Amino acid sequence: MMEKTTSEDPACSTEETASESAKVPTAEPPREVAVSESTGEEQVPKPQAPAPQAPAAPTTTKPARPSEDVPSAPLLLTLEDVSNSSVTVSWEPPESLGRLGLQGYVLELCREGASEWVPVSARPMMVTQQTVRNLALGDKLLLRVSAVSSAGAGPPAMLDQPVHIRENIEAPKIRVPRHLRQTYIRQVGETVNLQIPFQGKPKPQAIWTHNGHALDSQRVSVRTGDQDSILFIRSAQRSDSGRYELTVHVEGLEAKAAIDILVIEKPGPPSSIRLLDVWGCNAALQWTPPQDTGNTELLGYTVQKADKKTGQWFTVLERYHPTTCTISDLIIGNSYSFRVFSENLCGLSASATVTKELAHIQKADIAAKPKGFIERDFSEAPSFTQPLADHTSTPGYSTQLFCSVRASPKPKIIWMKNKMEIQGNPKYRALSEQGVCTLEIRKPSPFDSGVYTCKAINVLGEASVDCRLEVKGESLRMGEQE
């Protein structure tokens, strides 16, 4: 059974090549002299006649050696592998080994443009696969192999095309870090430093774009190496928000990755606030949302009160979503101011909106009521002071719908989904406190998407508001797979 071996490039030593070429026969028809030279020291046959008898018959007149003495050409010479410094070929034994038997194979190479064939190994080798190493990048080589017997080398088998020694092409691939696979949030003034690893051969070319346009080199700097690309912004601004796309090119192949960046800052205060009503120990407030939310959603509002006597502010409500509220448990005889902050991921707004009027909590009148006193009628039909807002939710995470209603007497609250009542369904929990109506949907799925309606009814009338809830459908597909 034939063995496989690897060989170093013999072209690095001219002296060794010259000496070995004298030992290894070429692909030309063997002559009498070539037989003794090609066999090597271990294969030289014993002389059978005195030396003077050799020139008696000229080489040109000596009959040619029968073709049966040398092997035929090896079969199926195949290129197995090419790298940036080596080449591997294999072949099958020849059909005819010759009458004198097979001594081995000689693999030769010739660089494109040259005329000299250089043997890869010093002696014929009994192998059917060889690897030529230490080749120069960019070389184009012709390869041939001959079978050798003691009578000489048979005809060679040659590859049809030259072998080009070049660097292997590896398709580009981008590996986005886990923390960048969702929206990357930074605050105004912070640095943005994105390091995106990639791979590919030869060295890939990386190109960045911002929202489909070229980067602003005055604000954004990019440094690309062999294995990664770094995008750097020294001081982020809100205009730097958007989608950044990295494209990596290698020899006509490309890979893309997108990263969403959101640059946020603190929101502005509510646009306005006013004192709606004061009764007993209670005060009702109403305000409008801020014009600037800081480039992100609001987490709610913080409501504070301050007694005119002390001037100290105390927090009454935190992360409160509606824009109306009722402050209770105020002290009789005191006067109060109120202020409201907006809040997002960066924190509370730098300033607050303060009520212009004071809420005077009057002392109870101990004098007897005159007979002609007419009691004030607070009765009114239901009216929603804060409507429901359309909402998008993530499957599996509980969500809440908010609205606020004003009515006297206290109205009955009915929640409906797609105009069907959902009272008593354990998936929903409805709360109503001080006019604020809340519907909690526990672990929603895409089937919970639809139009939700809140209806308030009392003896004076009824009112309703609705909104649309959308639950993303990824969870549905996962559930179907399970």
C-alpha cells in the first residue's frame, strides 16, 4: 500500500537541485547512461562488461529500449489542496509498471514562464500523494509526476492548468456583541465607543453608514483593523441617534450588521399646570405634557406640595402617568403650592411647573347654617379627563391601560375588549381609585391584541373611551413551535 508524504520546496538550493537532477531521470525516453544515473547509489546495478566496451557502439546507433522496461504514465493526477504557501497533489499507480518493476515516483514543478523542471524530492518515492511547502505567495506552478523503474522514467502525467499560490478566500462574517443587538442608549455628552469584531480573508474592507448616508467625519471617527472596526463619538448629541450599518467586503462577498443608537437627555417640565378645584382637605390639579420628552418616552410625573408657612417641598406622587390628580389629606387652615416634574430614563426634568394660585384649605364654619342655605349639587355625568392611549406590549410581560374619569355619584366602571365585557376573567384585573381607572393584562399574548374600551355609567349618563393594544407576534410563533 502506497504511503503519503510532504516535501519542502527544493528550489531554495541550486546546488542540491543540480546534484539531484543528475540522479533523477527526466520524462524523456531513457538512454543507456540515464539508467545508471537515475537509480541513485542504492539502486546502481553491478557493471557487466569492461568499461572500454561501452563506447564501442555509439549511442545513436544503439537500438531503443523496449517500452515494456519503463512504467506508463501515472493515472488521475489531481490537485487536492492549495494554500498560501503549499500545494498538495495525488495520483493513482500507472496501468503498466514495466518489466523491471516500479522504484517510485518523481514529482516535478516548473514555475510559469520558466523552462526548467525541478524535482520535488531527491529520490523517487513510493507514495501517491505529496505536499510541496514553502512556496511564495503569487507563484503559478506547473506540476507533473512520472513513474520510475531501474530502466528510467516513464512518460509524465501533468496537471491541465497551472496552480496559483494565493491566500484562501474566507467569506466575511460580522459578530455583533450581545449588548449591541438591542437599542444602544447613551446620554447627551457621553462617549460612544463601538467595537465590532469580524472575520474574513484576505483583509476585509469595512464601510460604515448612518441612516443610509456616509458618516460625518467631523463628529464620528472610524478605525478598522484586520479583525474589527471601531466607531467612536467623543461627545454624543441627539442628532447622532439612528441606525448605523457596518458593511464588510471580501472579494465580491459582503456581510452587513445594523446597530441602533439612541441618544437621550432629561425632559422639559410640563407645559402648564392649573389648580382645578379645592374642597375640604383636597385639591385637584391638571397639567399638560412637556414639549420636549428628551428623545425618549416619559416614565411619568413627580408631584410635590409645599406649605406656605414652611416652604418645604414634599413628594406626593412618583412616576404618575395621568395628567390630572387629586391631592388629599391637606391640613385645614394652611395654604399650599404644587409643582410637577417630568421624568424619563435620564431622571427628573431640570425644573418644574408650579401652580400660580394657592390652595387655601378653609377652616370649618362653626356658625349655624342659615335656613336659606342651598347645598351645592356636585352631581355630574361621567366624563373622561384622561383618555386611553394606544399601547404596544411585549408577549409574556404584564401591561396596564390607564384612564381617568370624573363623575358624581361615583360611576360604575365596565371594561370591554372588542365590545365584549371582560368582567370576571382572571386574566384581567380592573382597579378604580380616585377616578383613575386601571386595567392590568397579565402576561399578554398576541391573542390579547384588540380594541379595549372603558365605560363609566352613573344615574346622570355614561361615557366611554377606547384604545388599541398590540402585542407583538414573536411569542405566538414560539408557542406554535413548542
